[in-house]
Amino acid sequence: MKRKILIISLIITIFSINTVFAEFQFHINPKLGVDMGIANYNDYNTLNFNYKANLNMQIGYGFGVDSDILDNVGLLFDFGLDNNTFTTSTKYDANQQAAVKLLSSSSYLSVYTGLALNFECDNNAFFAIASGAKFGVGGDKLNLKTPIISPYVRLTFGETLVEKEFYSMSVMLDLEYQYNIFDNADYYKLFIIDNVKNYHDLSITLGLGIKFGD
């Protein structure tokens, strides 16, 4: 019985989306915020705060929805440039067998690609979820052996402030998590010690968005 209800619900959802009149969309979303880098060592963790800049773009189609809550669902290709900052070790304590100071910050530029689902509500609010991977293209001091690869998941909450016939403008808040994959040889360059297990990033950014299309 539960399976029949689920199937019927999916069918209703699919047919409530007007795929015949899908509208092209292109988004440009510059963002600035704070990044929290979390380095996991064998015996302890460190938390470091840095700035973050992101130029996000999305392109795809929006589908009108026959719903009292949702007005449009967008299926979009998510891509852009991400300027992240890694805080790396500058002092090694032989007695503690650990890097005890994390003071040197290095900027690192990545390009990224993924998919996004945008949900626009009737009250001008919207929310979105995006996921993909970032690929490092260079840093000012890092000189890594292998570019960093970073899978990411991003949640966006926003509100449309200006809506015209062919474009709209909005403000948004992003919450993003990324897991950074390093070559083993690069851990010592970054942290002056090889017992770092992994490096996570949590970030909060604010952005302005321009959407072209319906």
C-alpha cells in the first residue's frame, strides 16, 4: 500500500511540472564570506577562519509547477570560480610531535562543476541545493605536487528583490561543505607533519544574484 501511494505521488509530481514550457535560465552570483578550515590530526583537531570569494554561475531550465507553495523548479548546471584560503602550519613542536601554530594563510583558486536544483516559492523566497567537485588550478604559495580535488555540497536560501520581464535580482545566503583531497606528499608541505588525516571546509557566504530568463 505504501509503495502504491509513493508511486502515485511521484506520478502527480512529474505531471505537475510543465515540461513543455520549460524556460531557459542563466544565473550570475558573486559571493563573499567566511571559511572555517578544519584540520584533523591523529590526536586533535584545529579550526581556522579565513575569507572566501566565489563567482557562481548556473545555466539550465526552469519548469513551472502547479502548486500552492512552489512556483518554479530549476534544473541547472552549476559552475564557477572559488578562491579559498588554507591556513597552514608554521611551527613544529618535537616534544608534542605536532604542529602547534597555524598562522600562514595561502590563497588557492579552484574551478568547479556540478548540478543544482533551485526551488522558487510563490512569496519570492527560494532555496537550492547543489553538489559537484572543485579542481584546484593554483595557489600563491602552496606549490603542491597534485591539484586539490574537493567534492562539495551547498545549500542556498534567498529572496528575489527585483523581478522584471527578462531578469530578476536577489540576495542569498550559502552554507557549504567541502572535503579536500590532497596528495599524500603535499600534507607535509601544508602542515609540516604527516599525521594530518583530512582537511574539511565549512563556509558561510552572502551573495547578490542576477537571473536572466523566467
